[in-house]
Amino acid sequence: MLFSREKEVCECTGTTDKQIKKLVRSGRVKDLDDLVSITGVTTGCGGCDVDVTELLNKFRRK
């Protein structure tokens, strides 16, 4: 069985793609505001905003 590596999405907070997925699947995160409140993503340098938004949309669709 192959395991995918976690990818750090936000360098400022250390938030990974797997953390975002887990939060969305748990129902704790319904939109970007929820994710920002819990993790702080996009509030540092802002360089992750596109990637975070894409991941959030991807995980909400599944």
C-alpha cells in the first residue's frame, strides 16, 4: 500500500493538506473563514491563498 506524503500548504502556520482534509471531512470547516479561524492559514504572508482555496473546494466536493 502506498501512502501519500503530507504537503505543507501554509509555511507560516505549518498547515498541511491532510490537516485541511481532516477538518473539512469532520464538518468543522465549511468555508475559508472557518479554516482561517482554526488554522490561521492565509493570514501570514498570504502566499498560500490560492492553494488553500483550491484544496478547500476539492475536499468539500468529495
